[in-house]
Amino acid sequence: MSQRMARNLISIELRAALAAWIAMLKERVEQFGRQGTLAIWAIRPIFDLAIAALVYAGGAKDLVPYIVVAMTANSLVWNSIFWVGEILDREREKGTLLSLFLAPCSRLSWLLGFAASGIVETSIAALTVGVAGVLLFDVSFNPNFLTLAVILPAFIASLIGIGLIMSGLGLITKHANELSNVVFPILLILGGAYYPVNQLPEVPRLLAHLLPLGYGFQALSDATLHHASLGDVSDSLLPLIGFAIVLPIIGALLFRALEHAVRRSGELELY
């Protein structure tokens, strides 16, 4: 492949991702105005954080700063679990899903474009939790930005893999939202959003170690609150990097296989 052809392919992928991002962002902005979605995304995290903080204030107040960081990062988990799968469901309902799959670009380009539009909402939720943690619960941050610069990409890459897996399963079930509603509470418990994985009882802790979330939350918490270095978070970072490599590959392969299965059965646009 010539360099010119490679540049053209990269340009097509980037333009497809950008077009998907702009189109979905416009749709969400319209929904914000009609349904008050922005207020929900801005206010609900405060109540979730307040509930968690009140639970731990009685006997484990030292966990509150961890919960603030974990719930902030959990906004990204929400995006990966719910976002793209729900969009695919809506596209199927509108009768445009098949057109997306026939577009002259890779699936990953418009999937990432859709997911990127969800980052706007999750960023609002994450910022709200962080500010509420400072103002309401006197949480102080002492971040190590070098460590965060390594942890965050690995954490996000792991979530991309999970998102692809969920989206592929959503194509099969045709009800991605319902599937996400079943999976997300399990991830809340085993992921460590409300309680550190290393303090869970033995059986849940063993199951939690099969997921990247607990490693990510713990590493992000240490780096954000305690200025932890890369060496300090190595016990969490090394498994997280492994997940960051493996999960996107598994997710892409599974999504492709399930897409082909649905298309062969002629059910891509059917409910």
C-alpha cells in the first residue's frame, strides 16, 4: 500500500468519526433542550455521591475520597456500557442501521464517533462529582499528572473493548439498553465504584479481578489523591495495561463476528 493511499484511508476514517460525532452531538443537544437531560446528568451524580458519602461517613470516612475519584471515573464506564449499544438500537428503530454498516469506512470509525459524543455528557457528570467532592466533602486532590497520563489511556482502551463487546451482544439481543441495565449493576459491585475491590469479600474479590475496572479505579485514586508514581501503582497498572491490549482485540473480533451472524440471518434491521 502506497503512502498516499494510506493517508487517504486514514483521512476517510477520521472524517467518518468526525461526522458521526457531530451528528450525534447535535441530536443530543436537541434532546437536552426537550427533555432536560443536561440537568439529569448534572444533578444525579451529586445525589449518588451524597448517598455513598453518607453511608461511609459513619464508620469508613476515609473511603469518601476514593469514592469521589471512582465515581468520577465510573462516568466513563457508563458511557462504554450504555452509549453505543443504545445508539445502534435507535438506528435500527429509525431504519438507518443497515446504511451505517454499508458506509465506505470501518465500523470502528463511526462507533468511536458515536462514543465520543457521549464523552460530553460523561464529562459533565465527572466534573460535577469532582466539584461536589471538594465543596461538600472537603476532598483534596494531589495528582501526579505523569502517572495519570499513563493510566487514563489504558483505562479508556479497556472500556473501548468492553463497549465493543456490549454493542456486539446488543446486535444479537436487539435490546442493548435492557442488556446494559442487567450488566451495569454487576459492574458497580465488582468494579469497585462504591467500594475498593481489595476490600471486598474473597469470592467477589476474585471475580472482580477478572475485570479492569477495579485496577483502574484504584490506580486513578492513588494517582489523583496521593500523587502516586508509576512504581507506586504498578500492582494495578500492569494488569490494567494487559486488559487495555486484550479487550479491544476481543471486542473488535466479537463485534465483527456477531455483526456477520446477524446480517447472514437477515435480522440486522429487524426487532
